[in-house]
Amino acid sequence: MKHTFSLWAAVGVVALLLGGCRSNEPYVISKATMQDKIKGGWAGQVIGCTYGGLTEFKFKGVPIPEEYEIPWYDDYVKTTFEKRAGLYDDIYMDICFMEVIEKHGMDAPVDVFATTFAGADYKLWHANQIARYNILRGIMPPQSGHWLNNPHADDIDFQIEADFIGLMSPGLVNESSRFCDKVGHIMNYGDGYYGGVYVAAMYAMAFVSDSVEEVVTEALKAIPAESRYHKCIANTIALWRKYPTDWRAAWEELQQLHGEEDIACGYGVLHEYNIDAALNSAYVVIGLLYGEKDFYKTLDISTRCGQDSDCNPATAGGILGVMLGYEGIGEEWTRSIELVDEVKFPYTDSSMKDVYALGMKHATEVVRRAGSEVTEQNFVIPRTKIEPVALEQCFEGLYPVERIHLDENVTDNVFRAKFHGTGFILHGTMRQGNGSEDYVAWFDLYLNGEKVATFDMPINFLHRRYDIYHIYGLPKGDYELELRWTNYQKPYKLFVRDFVYYTDQPL
């Protein structure tokens, strides 16, 4: 713990010094430069997502070795659009939120964003899918993303959907944070929410700074210093200072400090799989810092950190794309984007060209609403002190005891388990067999013979319950869990993947 705190404290001093010597002169960005930077941010995302696409979660708890070849060719983006368009969930979900703004205005209530998100036809996973399930049952934001209702609240979901917020908030970190508060709590809370706040802040800073170091340190001021997320990112920056030319050494020490902090995601707790926002944000920062403003190096390093290795280079590529501008990314990359400039993204009415125009329109509105000036030629944006968002902590007093891997189909109407502790997550899903996608299974959950919950599990993939059930905060003790399938019917099966239970003290 002493080592962790010293790294964090060192970065805090550096950030303070950087912030203290900044000029009070407003940022002045020409309209042509603003459009180039917005275009660069969107293009950088798509290129980064494509570059890392084939590696996603193939390397868990280990970096990708140098000898592992990651392909790139001029038609790569076009081919991916045609054959694997679902890869671009990072992008089309951002665009869907942008289209809500376009249809309902910048002041659209959060419930409009939430119901549009929940009712969309795109597939979702992790915190997003649980939020959809919650919203469709009347559990609205911020409760739809709260950790008591969403065991994936610390996951990466909002982090990969916050790019559009930073891209419409040039130099205006506090404005981006305010919008994050509205959208981010649809699906996340705590560290998962902070992932989006920090990413949006880095985008906002990338419009007004040519220094990667300044972008990552200034943006971190938007995150409460007491949070685990802040400490993870601060340690990442300090490790870059400790190993300025060796990102793999920094990766190894970061893994020791923060690699096993995913305590709730059904896939990741007590497992090498890690979709935790803090650690994956750290990989974005590693890519940016060690990439040294070289677009290829930035993508490659953020990808080779592993885990969610399409989303992380997408974020790093987008942030650097803003800093460099579209023209600065390099023709060897942008010519692949130009082949799909007029192709609409899945589940949207927008192409790349449309998004560039919408991005400029929304940025202009945000700048004006913030009291900044938009002249015939320039955006004139006052510098403001970055304020941290409110402190939120997930899963306090919750410590995993054991992960019991079951991998079994429940083919009758009862599942039973025993545990000693204060909570659990039962991880699994419904299986259809040759039955109908319209079938909805219903379950009663009993603890020590007392019914504590009734819930449904649809077969339909879009409407599915992502985990079977979870409960936190039980009085510490011995429990017998019984799950009764009340409308049991063949050929459907309940697939139970893992059972994780918790206690109230660190082991």
C-alpha cells in the first residue's frame, strides 16, 4: 500500500505543477481546425477499433507478444464494415446518443436517452445489457446503473460510449462532466462512470493541448482523488515516469497493483478476464504516453496491453486523432476511412460524413451554451478550473471468497447451492434448444426456505437477463439457495456457469 500511495502522490504533485503554470488566456481554435480535430477524433476511433478488433479478449492477464502479428491493409475498415459491422459498437452507440440530441435537443431528459438505448435493436453486453433489462422493467437511471442493481457497474461500458461527449466539449471539461452525469448513470456507477468521465475529459483537453502528458494529467482532475479509479490512473502515469522507455515493465507493475480488482463482473471476478473500467482506462493511458504522439505506436501499444483490446485502441486513437487532427493521422490510415465515408453505421442513420457534420454542430452549441464565443472564424473558449465529479464507490464491504465453476445445464425445475457469507452472484443464462425465442422463463429465489425474489429470464438475446441473480449486503451467515423454475418447460435449459459468493472482510 505504501508503494501504491507514493506513486499516486507523485503524480498529484506533477499535475498540480502543470495546472499551476497555465496561462489564463482563452483558447482560440479556428473553425477549420475545430472541424479537422472533430473529424480526426471520429476517424481515430474507427481505425483503432478496427486495428485491435481481432485481438479482443484473446489475451487476458498477459500482454500481447511482439511476435503476434496484428494486420492492417488499405481495405481493412471497408472489409470489417461488410463482414463484422458489429465490431463498431463503440461507435454506433455514441452515434445513437448523438441522434437523440439531434431529435430531442441538448436538454433531452435522461429518460429519453435511456428508453432509446434500451429499445434499440443492437446487441448489448455487461453493464449495458443489465441496464437495458432494468429500464425495460421500469428501473430508470440512475438506479439502472447503480451497483446494487447492476453488478457490472464498474465495467467498461460507459467508457467506450463517452467519446461523443468529449468531442462536443472542446476545452470544456466541466461541461463534458455534466453531460456524463446524465448519460453515464444509465448503465454505470462509480469506477464505470468515471471511465466515461475521464475519457470525455481527455477528448476535451486534446482539443486545446499538444502534450499527451498534460492531457492525461489535467483530465484526471475531473475524477475524485479518493476513488480507486483515480489511484489506478495516477499510478499508471507514475509508472510511465519510472519506466519511460519500457511500457511492458510498467504493464507488469500495474498488473501487480491493480490487475485483480474486478470483484463483481460475473466473468471477471477471481478470473484473468478483466473488463474493469479502471484497468482498461490505464491501458489507454499507457498507449497514449508511450505512443509519443505517433499514431501507429499509440494504437499498437494500447492494443498489446490486452483485455478489451479493440475498445482501448479505439479510445486512444480517438483522443490522439483530436490532438493531431484528421490530416495529422496520416494517409496510410485515413485512406481506409475514406472508403466508407458515406456508409451508414449499423442501427443508425449516420455515416462518417454525417457524424463529422453533427459533431461540429453539437460542439458549436455546447461552446455557446458554456458562455464561450463563436465568431465568424474562431471558437474562443475561456480556460476554467477543472472540478471533480462527485465521489461514488461501488461494492463497498464486498470481498469475493470463492468462484465455483459449474458449467451445467439445469434440465429440471430446481437449482440449489450453499454458501457462507454476505452475498452472491449466480452467473449464467437461458438456452433455447429448438424452442421459441419468445419464451420467457420465470423463477422464484429462496434463501433458507424464504422466498426473496421473483424474476423473469427471456430467451430473446436482446431482452435477456445478463446474469441469473445477485444479492449483496446479507447478514453474514450460512445460506441455502434454492432457485425454482416455476414455468419449467422443455426444451429450454438454464445454464449455470459460475457461482461466486462474498464476505464482509478481506481474506
